[in-house]
Amino acid sequence: MAKTAENKASTPKVVRRKEPIATYFHVHLVSDSTGETLNAMLKATASQFNAAKPLEHIYALIRSRAQMERALAEIEASPGLVLYTVINPELRRLLEIRCSELQTPAISVLDPLRHAFTDYLGLEQTMKTGAQYQLDDAYFKRIAALDYTLAHDDGQMVWDLEPADVVVVGVSRTSKTPTCMYLANRGIKAANIPLVPTSPPPKELFALRKPMVVGLVASPERLAQIRKSRLGGMNAEGSVEDYSDLDAIRKEVLAAKRLYAKHRWPMIDVTRKSVEETAAAILTKLSARQNR
């Protein structure tokens, strides 16, 4: 018995690490435009604080005193951080004074960048509300890119690939379509071609001159997991023998890598990348290619 007690005493305690308690807080996003800039900046910042859970209140297209007053009434009812992008001096002043009275932090998120541009360029600001959403050439370029990308998804219209900026190639479930849609939203015409084990890639792919061809790969283990999940959701397990078989996927990925190497296409491993990160990597490669 003494030996047992001794053993118990010497056994180290397993201390379970407690998850941090979530901190919920109100964040008010006040914008005279769509509020997308504020939303993106909030998400980027909040992601650095694991326990932070912002409760978002969005006030978009605030362009009159009455609209600002309504937003301020809600800020007073649920105090928290206030992030804003407001150009109109009168509305800015109203917001800043009221937030000061409420002892609520109010941050104009674009001011530091605008001031830096002014100092560096020596130019005055246009002070246009929602200037980035004007119906200009860039806007129509983005719409044209979205139209093109939708029409050239998943190997469609392979005879019309030359106008593309980027052609994304990859085996099944390497996020080709969402990556291309993200690129299209940035004004990049992006087509994608699936690599299928049972048939060769279209011959048009190897004759391209203008577009940059990019190959996507992922770890076979990750692809097998995703494909099994997809087949399960479709109640199609067993209907495609090699689709989710790990050995078959390894051969697919190896063949894809050899194809990319043969044609000297840049390759991106998307195993641990989000769609946004994959698209950013493609944009970096495209920029380097265009600036050579």
C-alpha cells in the first residue's frame, strides 16, 4: 500500500491548458461609402487577438447629418470602438465631438495613409466620397474580368484562352475556381483547366503566349480528405474508384508536378494556403512577370 501511495505521489499532474475566455466588444463601422475597407481592416486586426469577438455595427453610405445622428444614437446605446472613413468635414466633426463626449475611441483609419501620400507626393486630396467605386475604366475592367472568368471556368472555351491574364491549372480540389474568382474581382482575367488522369490537357494550353500559366498542387493526404468529404456529401462513395484513393492521388500530384516542371510553369502549393493567399501569390508572380 505504501508503494502504491508513493507511486501516486510521484505521478505528475496533467495540467489542462484553459482556452482564453472570449472577450466580446462592440465595434461601430461608420462610412460614407460601402464600409468594405473598414470591415477588412477590422477582420485583419481582430484576427491577431484570439479571444477577441467583435460585435459589428455597420453604418454605410452616411452622407447626411440625419444619418450620422442615427448612427451616433446607436453608438451611445452600445458603446465600443468606432472606426470611420468619412470625408465630409462637418460630419467628421460631429462624429468626433460626440464620441469624445461619450468617451468612446474614434479612429479615422485612412488618415495616416492619406497624410503620408500628401507629404510624399505634394498633392492635394480630391476629397471625393467613395472615389474607389467610380464607374471608371478600372470598374468596367473588373466586370469584364468576372464575365471572362465565369465563361472559362473548369476547362470551358479552351479555344479562347489567349486573352486571359492567368490560366490556373491543377488536379481536382486545389481551389482553382475560387482562386480565379478572387483574381477576377481584382480585374484579372483568369481561366482554369482541370488536370484529369483519364485524359490529357487540352493542346491549346501548350500554345499560349500572353497568359501566365500557374500550376496548383496540394498534399495527397489533404486532397484525399477533401475528396472523401465531397463524395460523402454527394452520397457518391465508391462511385469513382480512384477519385479519393490516396495512392491514385499521389500519382496525380506527381504527374502534375512533372507537367509544370516540363513547361516551366510556376507552381504553388495550396495545402496550407487560403484562397486569398493563393491569389496573392499569383498576383506577385504576375507583377514580377509584367515588370521584367
